[in-house]
Amino acid sequence: MALFLGWLVFVLLALVFYFYFSDGFASFVKKWKNNKASSDASNVSEGMYEVNAYPDINELITAYLEAEAACDKEALVTLVTKPEEFSDMEKYTAKAKLIAGYENIICYTLQIKGSEDKIAYAVANMKMTEASGIKCSPLNVNCYYVRRTDKGYLIDNNAADADVKACIDEAYKNSHIQELYKSVNDDIEACVQKDEQFAKFYSKIQESGQ
């Protein structure tokens, strides 16, 4: 039974780290290797990002991360443009069992030209549950398209929207954003060196090709 439970925890952790890294750092690395500075045709600001410049956006993203960690569906649906995404909470439930929350949240924003919308990057330390066996608190970075609506700012989670995807892809090319992700990567590498359990799961992610 102990062996079975051990393998069950391992599988759950592997799934969570798959979703975390494929949605966050790993997906950026794939673009980072192929992109340099922004082009002149970009719809996204090519200059330096702003840091914690919009209290409403900070509140929105903090509330979203807290609701995600708590697997609070009622809160999540109020923070996005496409609440039906949360009709199936299985992925979020698995994640909430292993990621206890986020600390030291900092929001970095880029302007969308001719719009009040923003591209926001939330950088925070992940707090892992005791069940994970991970003692460190690695940095996490998530990118959000934040849309200005008549209800205030909401996270536009419509991944099928071509305009949203194009803006996010353009933002990845910003040299300052590349440096931001590099700082997150450096912290992850430091966690790999000092936390054996974290190193094991990070190694599995790399082996999977994510």
C-alpha cells in the first residue's frame, strides 16, 4: 500500500508539473530560442514593462491565483471573460492538491497599442504542499491577456482568439520580457541544485520534451 501511494503521489506531481511548465516557462523557452527583439509592426509596447503599475490588475491577478490555488470555481468564473472554461475543474483540483498557493506576487505589464488592454506577467514564488515533498519555493511566471471591459479588468482566457494569441506571441519577443523569463529560469535552476525532490520532477519535465 505504501508503495502504491508513493507512485500515486509521483504520478500526480508529474501531471501537475507537466501543466505548470507547459503553460508557463517551457512554452516560453520554445519561442525564446526562435525570437529576438520585437518587430516594428508589433501591436505591443516594445519598451520596458511597468511594474505593479495598475492596482486593479494586481488585485485581479492576485485574486485569480488565490482562487486557482484554492480551486474556488465560484471566484474563478468572475475573473475571466470565458467562465465556461471552469466547467471541468479536474485539472485545477489536481493542481490545488499539490500547489498550496503563491507568494511575493509581482505584476509586469506591457501596453497594447491603441487599447486599454494589457499583457500582464505574474511572477511569484510557488508554495508547494507537504505531500509534494518539495521544500523550495520556485519562481513561477504566467502570462495573461488582461482586457478592459465594462466590468473592469478581466483575464481574457479565450485561447482561440487569434488577436489575443498574436499579441501574446508578440510580447514574448520583447527583450525585457526575455530577461524577465531568464531571471525565473535562473531561480528554477537554483532550486534544482538545492532541492532533490524538485530536481527529480524538473528532470522528468525536461525528458518529456516540454
